[in-house]
Amino acid sequence: GLPVSEPAGSMIVDIGGGTCEVAIISLAGIVHSYSARQAGGDAMDECIMNYLKRVYNLLIGERTAEMIKIQIGSAYPTGEETTMEVRGRDVVAGLPKTLTITSEEIRGALKEDLRH
């Protein structure tokens, strides 16, 4: 549905597991494209896992980090802040722990990775 055949540019971003690919399309052709191996969805999951461990001493798995990213993750404020209940293992006590995190926190956790 993008106006790719018009003289205006349309940017397409594909964030995969291990790569992030960006293309600018205009006049039915690719004007410029770029692929970054370090900025994929896996790196974002890692940022979320590290944030929860550093701030809350909570260990979560890759699947949980992926769910957090999909459900409440964003690069910019969306106008409506959301929360999510997260379960993991407390690093100090070694016991299961549940906490509620906000989309603002996850945005902050992803900020450094998204700058690259």
C-alpha cells in the first residue's frame, strides 16, 4: 500500500532475529539499503534480559524477553503507557518472583540498542 512508484521516498524497516534491514524506495526502485547484523530482535531481547537482571535482580528467558518486546516494547512513546506482569527467578533468593513492568521501562532498556 506504499506509494513506491511516486517520486517520494518510502522507508521500509525489517527487524529480524539477528539483523535489521532498512531500504528507501522511490520511483519503483531501491534508492538506498542498509543491513546491520548487530541490531536485530535478538539483541533487543538481550537488552530486556540485562535490564531486568540489573534493576530487579530478575532472571528471565529469551522467550519471556521476546513476549515483553512484542507486547509492550516500543522505540518511541505511543501515547498510552502499558504494563505487563513478568515472572522469573530472583537472582538473590533463587525463588520465583513476579513483578509488573511498564512500557516506559522497556523503552529505556531498548534505547541504547536502538541508537546503533
